[in-house]
Amino acid sequence: MAPVSLERFIKQLDALKTEMDAGQLKTSEYDQRLARAIRELREQKLDADRGAVAQALTDALQRGIITPTVKGHIEKRLGLV
């Protein structure tokens, strides 16, 4: 399997946020889909270095795509902290 691109992962996070804001997802569904996206990253690897991932997550936080809690969770699950 090919590594997951950083851009694709950020787009997934953005899509989750959009669906959540539109009321199309319950919190439990958001959590399940986020866990699935993280699991995919861990299985297929991410096509980016640690610095690029950290910067992308910081940018996503600043743009309101993710919360500080979600950012911390992703960093922990990916072994960035």
C-alpha cells in the first residue's frame, strides 16, 4: 500500500469538521471516523516527515479544523510527542 499523503489526511480532517458542523455526524461517529483515519496512517504510514506533520496539525488547529484535544490525540497516536 502506498503511504497516505499529508494533504489527503488534512482534507479528511476538514471533511469531518464540515460534516460535524452541518450536523451530519454525531460525536461518536466523528470519533469512529477519526480513529479510522489515524489507524490508516499508522498502517500505511504518512508520506511526510515529523516536522511537516507537526506544522500541518498546527495549521489545522489555527484554521479551526481540529481542536487542541484532537491535535494532542493525533500527535500521541502517531508518536509525535
